[in-house]
Amino acid sequence: MCGIAGFVGSGAASDLKSMTDALRHRGPDGSGMFEDATLPVFLGHRRLAIVDVETGHQPMWNETHDVAVIFNGEIYNHAELRAELTTLGHRFATAHSDTEVLVHGWEEWGTDLPIRLNGMFSFAVFDRRQACMFLARDRFGEKPMYYAKGKAHFAFASELDALTHHPSVTTDLNMTAVSKLFGYGYIPAPHALYDGTNKLPGGHWLWLDIRTLESTLRAYATFTLEPDESLCDADEERLVDELHALLEQAAQRRLMSDVPLGVFLSGGLDSSVVLGSLASNGRGGDYSTFTIGFTEKSFDESEYARTVAEAFGTRHHLRTLNLEEARNLIPEVLNQLDEPLGDASILPTSLLASFTRENVKVALSGDGGDELFAGYDPFMALKLAERYERIMPKWGHGAARKLVDLLPISNKNMSLDFKLRRGLLGMSYDESVRIPAWMSPLEPDDISDLLQMPVRPEDVYSEAAELWNRDPSKSSIDKALEFFTTFYLQDDILTKADRASMMHSLETRAVFLDNDLVDFCRKLPNRFKLRNGERKYLLKKVARRMLSPSIVDRKKKGFGIPLAHWMKHMPANCSTARVPGLDQQFSDKAWADHRAGKADWRLFLWTWLSLQHTVSSQVKRSAA
């Protein structure tokens, strides 16, 4: 895990240093910078040394010094690719650097390189012979990549804050991106927070002509479900065996490291399966596991994690926190975000990463399991929504929403009143955007009021609607699986994991996102994912081979915090200053009504707070 930055065109070496220094937290173990003598090319790298610690410095060059790579991530099949490239006549200078595989892979395969990679990555290739730059990002966007293009420059960086250190990159808010932030709770790629900035979407590459600054953007991989409907119940045992083997293979691949590593263990199904995939055959003592617990029992899952750790005999590490003490860390965490995020679980995730980094440099996670195997609540709500739509007239729906709004507001996690309000909110919109509406911090009409400009649902949720309507023959379950994997996974879950871990210079690896495991899931019919109300059906079949029923069958809880309560009692050092372009009266009223218990604005207030801290941090840096 590292940080990369660079630009082509206008700018100076001092700008590159400023951009690269802004990524120090991503790579505290070293840095490298390059300025070309003839072409206007600048490359910067911050290193978190994980593999090939002694010789893996970047930029890394080929033998003739005309192809260079800067790279963030890990290539899990680099040994196989190295062997293939060696057979093809390429000579390697390092013993086992995965970065050098990218150098020679570009020479051999050009723009077909990314499709051959099994890993998490964002990288940039400078090819002096072709006078081009080539940027690529892994299939699901585990590793970030931002860029900005103008008439005289093209700049890129692992984080948006580093990108804004280039003098040609503006920090004016992009109001389309802001509207999507409040619509989704995150900013979906390719959008980014500031005017003229973009995210390179997962599964895409960008080719740039250095002399003309003309560019080409292409998708090399998309997550599209292609279920094999010939599979039937008679195949179930074979499928369980295959999934079990793929999980073990994916976990083993992610052990490549020259430094200590461990496993995040929440006590939930996915992280427990990851550990079970590693620790079978009595090898649990080889691994360290890490859990954050809370003194408030309703939000604490540490006992489940301890049960799993003891079953496998791991070296288990637990840190128990007081929730009120954790709340006071909100400003510290939000001030470190380069782009706002409406997912409040970034706070406990950051605390877990900080605790884990005291012991290891790498941690395996269960991210991706919910998206691939239908683990979220909205999967269960889809059938209910179809029935509701058939029987409820429009006038009745409006009356139902008003009636539910009369219910007392609970501060509890996923309380009944919260579920009812969210469920009916989503039913106010077309099925193509219902899932993001269910999860949204604000409805489009409220976004219009906040931004003081017309905002239409079809504009806020344009990406979700386009994906949902792409193939009318697909079931709502399959469409939901594609939505969660394409958008929510990339721009919420993986973004949260990357930023929370990188705040503490910790690398995380998502076992479920292995290429072979994902391809298996793409071809698996949804009846093996959601059956008779049981989510993660086939995954649980595998889990029962490893884990006790108390872990496999317990109700999903998630990384919960008392957000509704916290938004009523914010720490004194938490800024609520005005955000440019947003109506202050709207946010002031939301704060007041939430504190008085008149309305539940928890999701909006957290998202607003995240945006406010991002903007304030940027203003302070610019003034320094």
C-alpha cells in the first residue's frame, strides 16, 4: 500500500513534492520523485514497504530506462506473471517485486495489462518511447485514483487532497457531486468533489498522449452477473466444495508479505469465514486477530469475535472503548478525509485500524461478502416492496408516510420506526432508484432546498437508474446485487476501508474480491445467495463447516454506533461552520429539530458534518 502522484504539463518539481508529501500517511517508509529531462513528466511515490522491502523503490524502471511505473497496491498473481514474462525473454532486476511485473507487463501486453492482474491496484506507467502515460485501477476500486485535466496539465493522485496541491487544480465545490453525496451518502465515480476533478472508476484505464494531452478512457472489466441457470439443487454440495476451495485460495493468495499481518475479526459471518479459510487444519495459532469492542453492550460484538478466535486458537487482540470517548474522536477522523463520506462506521473502522497497526502492517478483511452474496437488508425488502406497490394506492402511500412520521423517534440502531420511515421513503421513488433512496441522507426535494437549485431524482441517481434499466430481463435481486457491487462497494465500503486504514499506514486486503472467487459468484444463480428469506445461503453452507451455529445463524448487526444520539450531543471541538453553496438555514433547522427529537436527521447531519470538515480542512491548508 502506497501513495502515488504526478502530472504532465504545467507545474514544477516543488509542486510534485507538495503533492507527494500530502500522501505521507499512505507511505511513511520512503519516497521517490522523478522529473523527466525532455518531456514535461513528473512522478512521485510514497512507500509503505510490504513486499520486497529492500529493493522495491519507485519509480521503478525497465532495463533501458524508458518505461517507469509508480504503483499503489498488491498483485497477488505476480509470481505467475513473472514466470510467464521471464519465459518471454524479460529480465528482472528484483527478486520478487510485484511492481516490476507491471513494468515488463506493460512492455509485453500494453493496455491489456490490467485484465491479467489479480490484485488491488492503482498505477501509472510512463512510456518515454510512446510519449504516453497509462493509468489503471483495479476491478472494484480497492485502491483510489483521482485526476484533473486542463488545457495545459494532466494531474493525478491517490487522494483528492494531494491532487489539489497542484496549482492548476481548483477547490471549488462541484455541486453535481455534492448533490450525489447527499443522495447516495458517497460520491459515485467518476464524479469527485471539486470542479474539474474526477475519479478513475474501478475496472477502467486511461491513456494520455503526453504531447497533446489528449486522453482515452476505457473499461477493461465490469461486474455483470451471468448466472448459469443450469445449476440446480443437485449441484449444491459440489458448489459448496468449490466455494470453500476458492475462499481458501483467495485467503492464501493474500498472505504474500515480508512484514507481519493479521485479520480483522468482528465476530460476524464474513470476517469469521476469512479466518476459517486461513486457519483450517489447526493453523490458527499462526495468525493474529483484531477486534474493537464497546462498553455499551447493545453495540458490542466482541464476545462473538472472542468465541471465533478461541475456536481457531488465534493470537487474539481486543480493545474495548467507551462510546462517548470514541465520539470525541469524530473531528480528528473527519479532518483526515480527503473526500466526504456519509458512512459513520468510518469512525470505528479507523479505531480498529489504529489498534491493529500497533501490531501488524497488513490486515485481511471480509469486505465484499455482503455485496456478492446478498447480505444487506434491502435484499429482503425487495419482495415486500413489490407486494406493497401492488396493493397500496398513491394516496394511501402518502398517508402511510405521514402516519409513520408520528411515531416516536428511537436512538437505537435499526429501530422499527427507522426501518419504517426508510422503507416508505424508498417507495416514493421508481424501483430503479429505490435502493439508493432507501439509504440516502436526503431526498431529492430536500437536496434542492439545501443547494437552493432544482434537483431531480433522475439526475441525482442517474448512475443507479442506468444500471438498473440496462437489462430488463434481470430479476430485481440480480439488479440489486449489481448495484451494491458496482457503486456501494466501490465508493462507500472500499473507500471507507482505504481511508480508515491509510490514516494509520495500515494495508487492508479484501479476500472476497479475488478474481476467481468473484467469477464464481457472477455465474452463481441468486437462489444460491438468497433463499426463503435466508441471506448468503451458499456462503453459510461453507461457514457451517468451519463455525458454530451461534456465529453462522445470528442476526447481522454491522459496525454500529449510536449515531442518532451522537448527532444530538456533538463534541465541543466539532465545527458546524457554514459550507459554501449550502443553505445554512436548512442545516441549522435540521440540527435543531434532531436535537429536539422532532425529526430524525442522523444520516444527513453526519454527511453534512463530513463535508463541512473536508471543506474547512481544505480552507485551512490553503490559508497556511
